[in-house]
Amino acid sequence: MSQHNANSVDHAADHGDVKSYVIGFVLSVILTAIPFWMVMEGDFSKGATIWSIVTMGVVQIWVHLKYFLHLNFVTEDGKASTISFLFSALIIIMVVGLSVWIIYESNAMMMY
């Protein structure tokens, strides 16, 4: 019975707890509210607004990966999961990017 309890505690630790999800949610709301406020306010330059949106978006991606997907480099399983995720993201970016490039080039060739 103690072996079952130890496994269930390890399993629960891998998936995070309520505190982790609340922190992730609050950070996500803040990282969404700041660029939204900047756009709605309209007092900032176009360049500053775009860079803040991009920066907050990248930080928000990190928050989602850390607090919701629980990807990290601390444990051996976390390293493997993170590397698998990054490889999958690379493949998806390549497939989508190259498809768009092929479609664009095909369209350009049809114009002649």
C-alpha cells in the first residue's frame, strides 16, 4: 500500500498543483492585459506597441510551457519531454513554413 501511495504522490507532483495553475493563470492574464491596455490606450508609438506585444507573447509562451505543460530541464523526464516538444514544434514550423513558401512560389510562377 505504501508503494501505491508513493507512486500517486510522484504522479501528482509531475502534473503540478492548484498553486501552479493559479500562478500560470494570473501571469497569463497580466501578460494579456498589458498589451491590450497599450493598444486601447493608443498613447504609445506603433513600434513600442508591436515590440511589447511580441515580447509579452514570447513570455506568455514560456509561462504556458512551464505552468500548464510542466516542461522543464530539472528532471531527466522533464528534459526528454522538453526536447520532444521542441523537436515537434520545429517539425510543425518547417512543414507550415515550407508549405506557405511553396504555395507563394507556385502563385508567383502562375502570374507569368
